[in-house]
Amino acid sequence: MLSERARRLRPSPTLAIDSRAKALKAQGVDVINLGVGEPDFDTPEHIKEAARRAIRDGFTKYTPVGGILALKEAIAETFQAEQGVHYTPQQVLVSCGAKHSLYNIFQVLLQEGDEVLIPIPYWVSYPEQVALAGGRPVFVPTAREEGFRLEPQVLREHIGPRVKALVLNYPSNPTGLTYDRAALEAVAQVALEHGLVIISDEIYEKLLYDGLSHVSIASLGPELREKTVVVNGVSKAYAMTGWRIGWALGPEELIKAMTALQSQSTSNPTSIAQVAALEALRGPQEPLQQMLREFDARRRYLVEALNALEGFRCSLPQGAFYVFPHTQALYGERFSGSEELALYLLEQARVALVPGAAFGADGHLRLSYATALEELKRAVQRIAEALRAC
């Protein structure tokens, strides 16, 4: 009965871990969930009030498929203010989350058999979405010793005649790495030489630490702007994961095709959520700064605490809210790989985290520090006790 496409599709490992953790909690089990990429902070009050006002005003009908004009203008104005690049509203598409934006991009960009370069480690949905669009993911290795950054020469070695696009995600899920201008320029040069479309996933761009500033690859010159699609949204920076608002900025021809596709699938994003997203962009930014300060404190604690554990080697991430410790020293006689280790820690330590195998990097685990500091301390203590017991 099912199509071949459906039979090949794998569910998201991160959401599967989250579902398992929530199922255990529903049974009364005290599980600490470090598996899901969702801020534990509430959506700021001024954003919620904007949504309530939209409901009171009756703003509950269809909107234009690609989003209300005011939100598209705010997205374009924010990008210009922060990156110095101008987009018109016709070059902006608002969708039901950044994941939806990515899905739309792959669907309108790829022909059957086209290849997409995806650096390892990668967010779990990239290869699945490429495959759903009839494409083939081509994985490009990176080195832990180099901070998992994509090296231009390695990129060149993986470009074949069917390669059409390159996915960049920075700050990265799962590693927390980001790229400075020089590193981006080196990658961009290779992409331009081979005419690649760059899909730049910048959903964590506001979550950077140690005084770092985000540089979008689309800001490096007119040629790159014409070959880049920038993906972003309000989910991570404004604690609005459930509101489902993301967007893409890119060449008008591509955005027009994505809008047509969206008109035949979801139609417009929720009207009320669009008003809330508009307030997130144009309203007070202090709640974001408060959240970032708390994330920074958790980041520092968790890295230091994990490095004190047997078999864990963890670098300090530059952005997002994940750590990606190297745990391969625990494999062999004790665990076959990251999946067995993650399952053991869920069942024995009652701590949910994601195996590195889900991101193409089996020698690691991903832990989210988007949870309270006291919970992180309890989690580390439980992990330590479980490792001593095995």
C-alpha cells in the first residue's frame, strides 16, 4: 500500500528520543530530557499579548500564502539592518517553521538524481528532505580537531557533475560551531566556482557567545546573494517553537516557486502566529538577551562537568544550545556505539540525549542545555553514576 518514498523515510531521531522521554514521564518516571532542541523559556509576554490582540481583533482568517506584508517587510528590514543586504518582500517567503522552509527549497530546487552536499555532522532532517525531493545527499566529512568546519579542499573533492547545492548550518546543530567571515569566504569561493546553490540555515544566528557576531554568507557579495537561500525563523531565539513560523530569503524566481508549492500544501502560516512573529522582530529584544546569558552560564557549566566524566571529551560550543562530546573512548567492550550508549543512559540514568549516529557522527552524543541549570547538574550526576555502574 505504501509508496517506495514512504518506506524509505525515517522518522526524526531527535523527536523520537523526545517522544520516548515524554512517554516515560507519563508513566511516572523522572526523566531529564536533554534530547530536544527547544528552549525551556516561555515565549516573552509582549509576543503572547500581540497574539491575544490579534485574536480579539478577529485576525483569524486566511492571509496571503507567503505571509502578511508587514512580517515580510520586517524580515527583510531586520536582515538589512544586521547583514547589510537588501531583499524585497517578493524575495521573502514565510512558512510553517524553518523546517518547512527547507522542505520547500528542496522540493522546487532538485531534479531526480540531483546531489546535495551535506557536511558531517548534520541536522537529521537534511538528508531525509533531500531524498524526499528525489535528490541524493552527498556527505562531506569534517574533522573534530578542526572544530568540524568545512574545509574548502575537502568540499572540492566531493563535487561531481550532479551536485547542485550545498547546505550550510551555522551556528550548527549539533556542534555549536560557527564560521567567521574568512572561513565563509573560502567556502563561498568553491561554491561559486562550481555554480552551487547555497542553502544557508541560520536558525541559531542570534544565539552566539563570547562576543561573536553572525555573518551570513549571503552578505559576502552580489554573486553570493543570487546563489544563496537564507533560512531562519523565530523558534529558537524567541522561544517560539510551537508557533511554527520560519522563512526563506532568496532569488525571486525561487521564492515564487516555493510560494506556489506552499499554496498547494499548507497554504498560509497561522495568521495569529504571524502577528506574534512580527512583534518578536520589532518588539523589545531584552528577553532574548536574558535567555542568551542563561544559556551561556549553562554552556560553561556543562562543558566543564562533562569533561570531568570518564570517556567524555567536550569542546566549548560557539553558538546554539548544544554540546557534542566525543565519547568513542567508551565504545568497544562496554558499548557498540552512540545508539547503545544513549539507550543505556535513558534506561539506567533516566537522561534523554541523542546519539551522534543520528547526525552522521557515531563517536559523539548530543546534549541540549536548553533546560534549567539544576536539571543539568542532576543529569550529569546521573550519567556519572550510570557509567560507574556499567
